[in-house]
Amino acid sequence: MSEFENYSNELLQSSKEFLLQAKNSKSQVEEQRLFRASLTHAFFFLESQLNYIASHFENSVEFSTIEKSLLRERDIALEKGRFVITERQKYYNLEDRIEFLLARFAENLQKSKGDWFSNLKTSIAVRNRLVHPKNAHKITHADVERAILAALGCLSALYHAIFGKPFPPSALGLHLGPETQ
């Protein structure tokens, strides 16, 4: 397993551990802090895995310049009459990147989305309220569980569509799994 894969798995593990700690929290302030940490780590994990998957195709001749731009999150420029990918970052919507990969590889886009996709959209809305606050709000245990499980469902669907195999961490769901050192 690569250093990046280990890092990504650590993000998932941290998300689950923060959620577990929040369950045992004695104060509402501490609980909210841990819920926020868990939710953001779940999205860090999802983004890292998306980047890992995309890295498999960034030099593939099977993808157009525009598609590679989306996969690598880099801007496009016209140089000497040709479109090229630049080093300038260009961020794409998380849902768009996921749907692109599923549409490209899944036999049936709608079927591959399943329940996890609507849960992911709900979780993105919660995350957006958290990272772009306009009002005070609380995150619930259910919000965080939904986010972690939606990330795992998303990656399961992507791994199945792209690599034809399950995404191993999905089998654990919200459980931490065996202790590692």
C-alpha cells in the first residue's frame, strides 16, 4: 500500500474515531467539536480517494484534455493552437467529478448511484453550512454517520465500476476494524 493510500485510510479512521469520541462526550460543546472533526475528515477521506482514483487516468490516451482537466483539477489553456492542461488549479464540483467517473465506467449510472448519492448530497449541504457558516447550527450524530456511509458507498460504487472489485474499507462500515500500529 502506498504512503498516500495509508494517509487516506488514516483520514477515514480519524473520522470514525472522532464520531466514537463524540458519542462518549460529556459536553455538548465537545460533542459538536468532535462531530465537526468527524464530518470534515470524512470529506478529506472522500476527496483523497477521488484523487487517488483519478491519478490512474491522468496520462491515459482514453481521456480528452477536458476530461483530464476535471480528473486532475487543473485549468486548460490554448497554447500554439492546442488545448493543454496548465498547472493552475481549477476546482470542480465534487458531485460532478463523481458522476463523471460513474458515467464513464458504470454500466448503469442511475443504478450505481443507489441511496448513497442522495445521502452524499445531503452531507455536502451539511458540510457547506459548516465551512461557509452564515448561522449557528448543530451537527447531529446522524449527519456524521450519513456522511461517512455515503463516502464509503460512493467509493464502493466507483471501485466496482472502475476496477471491478469492492472497496475494502466499505466492509467495515462505521466500525473501526482491527487495531493497527
